[in-house]
Amino acid sequence: MNPEENTYFNKYREAAPLAVFRIFFGFLMFLSIVRFMGLGWVDKLYIQPKFFFSYYGFEWVKPIGIYTYLIFVFCGLSALAVAFGFKYRLAIISFFLSFTYIELMDKTTYLNHYYFISLMAFVMIFLPANAYYSIDAKHRGNIAYQKVPAWTIDIVKVLLGIVYFYAGLAKLNSDWLLHALPLKIWLPSKYNIPVIGSFLEQEWVHYAFSWIGAFYDLLIPFLLLFKRTRLFAFALVVIFHVLTRVMFPIGMFPFIMIFSTLIFFSDRWHHRFLSIISKYLKVSKSYFDNGKKLVMSRIPYVRFKLRLLMLFLIIQLLFPFRYLLYPGELFWTEEGFRFSWRVMLMEKAGYANFIITDPNTKKSYHVDNSNFLTPFQEKQMSFQPDFILEFAHFLHDHFEEMGIDNPEVRVECYVALNGRLSQLYIDPTVNLAKEEESFAHKSWLLPFNDEIKGL
């Protein structure tokens, strides 16, 4: 591929949309970090716990005690620098590394939008988001450009489109469409919400929300692409995310998605927005309107960057389907569930009673999970196989230190999925201390006694 000879890669757009996206992304990330610290979650989630659940292959990523606050401060300041376009390349790399480190410290706190932020930050490393309306562009004229290659804006749209469309595909299952689950479980508890609360107890509303949610996710990227439907689509984005924010505690995610979709708007709209900001900040926007074009040949290592980003997009398109490599019901085994845009698709609860056996004396001991885990960690551990296995290994090491030679660890675990009766989840005869974590199927998981049809 020669990008300089390709027609698409020779298309250019005003840099204003990329600048506006950078500003919103940076400020929203800064506010998210401030909010996280202000609510005391750093202490609650990363300092108080005695044990942390690791991602496979990233066991070395751990909180660093009280100094964990420094990681958050560093991340927040990096986000602010991104917003202002100050030392942008260093700032976005710093933000990507620090935010991703935070995300990897304990998978108990996994959320789809944290994953989205890491992916978007990675992409932004390769984009000239500081070419326009930034401190860098103000003080370094050689990097100031009014126009940038169209692909630098389109790749943001593609990533947003993947998030929405794949979230829609994930809703095409029998529990969601035919049984309105898990909304049928969640919505009645929201009866006290003003105006709409009484409706949320009605079954037809549960089905309506399920079907509308699926169609919304599947169609919204395409509606945003076309000028005729863009305003209507953006109104839907605002309504959808405001409603989800009112009904569910999902933090900054609705605001992130609302402001991110503004990148679909015209260059003219973004220039107007920056003009309004300039009046309040008393900044001369005309300084940045220099008519200069960032041609492909001036982008360092452009071929390498394009190939890397294309590989990245291919991975994003294929990775959510890795669950097809595993046997069993995805919602039950959760093998291939994370990092696949399956957003709020199931209500799952479990109970895990760990039993430690001394192989020499044959004496058994029941574990009080609360001695090692916070209530939130125990809740998440009780229905996720990789959590259960990691905790079993921790218990093996702990009781070995207590004087039991090579203790055996078994678990009596019952799990309920989307309102069904709970059933035995893990083979209680298996010594989990001998089972190794890997990307292979966990054969000690017992089969699901029902079927959920769909993607």
C-alpha cells in the first residue's frame, strides 16, 4: 500500500473536528479522574483491599500502596495537557500508559468504557490532534495545520461505530429480545424515578427498551454518518445516554459517548464551536486558520503508522468474536466475554464456598472470603471463573504459608443467570490449586442447563 498514491489517503478535512474531539476527550478524562479521587474510590478500590485480581499476563501490574494516588494525579494532569494540546505527543502517551495501568491493576473494576478509553487513547497517539487550536500549534508553527488527512478523523468515527454496532450485535440474543432480560429484573426497582418511574414497572416497557436499545446501537453509527439524519441521530444519542445515566450508575460514560459523537458533525459546526470558545477565552482563532495542509509525506513514519492502525482495526473487528473458539454458553462461561462490547447484558449472581483440605490429615476448612476480599470483590469473584481460579491459587499459597503442606482447594459454587434458578457452577471435586490459568477452555466449569440463542 502506498498511501501517497491512494485516492482516499489524499483526501483532507479541516482539523477543527479533531481539535474539538481532543479538547472534550482531555477534559472529560480529567474530570473523570478528579471525580474518581473525590469520591474516595482510589482508597476504597486500590489501597484498602488486601488482594487484587489480575488480568492473565499482567499479574505484575499492581497498585503501589499510598503512591497509587500519584498514578491518578499523573493521569489527570496528562489528560489536561491533552485537552490543551500541550506537549501533546508526550501527554497522550503518558495518559494512555497511566490510564491503562490503572485499568489493569484490578479486573474487579473492569468496565467496557474504560477499555474504550484505552483504545481511543492508543489511536490518538498516532493522530495530529494538536495540529490545530492547541498550545503546541500556537508556539510551534511548524506543526500548525488547518487541514489534516481525512483518515485521521475517520478512524475515530470507525472506533465509535465499532463500539455501538458490536454492542447492538451482542443484544441479538433470546434473553434480551424474547424475554427482555435483564431489563425485566432491573427496571422495576427504578419505580421511584420522577415522571418515568411508574412506567418502568410495566412489562411492555421492558420489551420496548430491549428492542429499541438493540436497534439504537445497530443503527446509530450509520445515522450519524449522513447529514440528513445527523441531528435526529444526535438527539437519540443524548436521550439514550441521559436515560441510561438516570437509571443506572455508569459514571461518566454517557457524557463521553455524547461528546465523542460530535466528531460526526460538519467542519463548519466545529469552527463555530471553536469561535465561541475563542470569544470567552479571548484567543485569536484566526491565528490557527493558516490554510496549511498536513500532507501525508510530512507525517513521520506514515506507512508504519497506517499499517499499525489498520492491524489495530482488524483486531478490533475480530477480537469480539473469539468466544466462538470456546464451547458452552458465553454468558455462563464468560470465556471471550470481556473486551467485546457486551454492555449490561446479564444479571449474574453467585455464591462461592471454598474448602481447604490438608492432603496429609484429610482435615478440611471452610474459608471466610471476607477475610481476604472486599464485598465488591467477593461479589464479582463469585460468578466469574478466572476470578475463582485466581482466588483459589491465592488461598493455596496463603494456607501453605500457614503450615499446610500443598493444600487442596475446592469450591462449592452456585450461580444464577438472568433470573434463572441457581445451579452448580464448578465441579466441586476438582482441586483448583492444580488448575493453571490459560486461554484454553476451563474444563472444570459445569454446563449451563438452559440455552440462550443468538450472537
